[in-house]
Amino acid sequence: MTGLFRSLRRDWHCFGAGRESIIASSDGAEGIRPVAGLMKIGLLQVDLYLAGCQSLKDKRTILQSVKHRLRSKYNVSVAEIGDHDIWRRSRFGVVAIGNGTGSIEETFRSVVREFESRGDTAVTDYRIEMI
């Protein structure tokens, strides 16, 4: 069991793994249907160089500002996923969910532009993956 979906209109639960899900309702009705096309999950990994950092405290200040701005402006989930103890480098993970890959990719490209437009961060590498 890898996923759980609960509809707001009915008491339906969806337990799925892979390309099919088992749908079950509160009245005992069950069925299997494909889940392809229901939603897309986008993953963005961004490697940053932070030129102005002189300490981990400087790094934390910059990254907190970046995370807050991305969350509020683009409605994405953001976390530092690597290079925690290195002052001038960071690896960010950004996740978005949507109906199609086009809107998610556009959001991620805007996020990368946001990183690039800041004076205190430089993007050294990034990768977009869709699930």
C-alpha cells in the first residue's frame, strides 16, 4: 500500500502501487482502475553556490529566506537535501504536484530563474524529474 486518497464528496479510499489502484468505499464496494493520468509529481533538484557565506549561520539565513519566498510565491514544497555542513554549497529539493507536466515544468523553470536572479546564490546544476 503506497498511496491513500480520500474524496471530499464520498467516503472513498484508494490504495495503490504502480499503475493500478484498488478503490474501496465505506459501503464495501471495491474495484480496480488505472491511475495513470490522475496526477503528476514533479521533482526538482538544484545545486547552489553561495559566494557570500562566511559561516553556517550566514548560509542558514540565506536559505531560510529562499525557502520562504519559494513556498509563498510558487506553492511548492522545499527542503535542503544535501551539503548541510558546507558553507558555500547547498542542494535543494523542490516538489510540486499537478494535473500535467507542462505546468509543473514551467513552475520549476520559474524557481530556477528565481535562484539565478538572486545576488547571493548561483545555480551550478539542476535536474527535473516527473513521476
